[in-house]
Amino acid sequence: MTNLERLQQAGLIEVNHPLTPDEINNVNQLGSAEVDAIISVRTKLGDDFFTRTVKVGDSHRMGTMIF
């Protein structure tokens, strides 16, 4: 299974999300430990953490993170 497929399976990259060939290549060049870490962070922090949006003056929040 490629890194892209692992991240798609984990729900971090939508299957139908268009990626350029360079983006696909870069994702697939990540090390296994790097992909494991990305999946682990998403699992531990949860969807709510990554779907927040930053508002003006709201510097204590991470905001939306898109992979």
C-alpha cells in the first residue's frame, strides 16, 4: 500500500481530492515513520481539532489543517 493510499484510508486525504503528480510523489516519498506520525496525530487529536477555523484575534487556536 502506498503512502497516499494509507493517508486516504485514514481519512486524511479524500480519495477524490485532485493531487498533482508532484504532490503524489512527495507523499509517497515520506518515510513509513512519518506517515505513522501523521496518522497518529490525527487519531489522537481528533477531527474537531483539525476542522476549527481561526478567527481574527484568536491566536490560541491552531485553525484548519489541510493535508
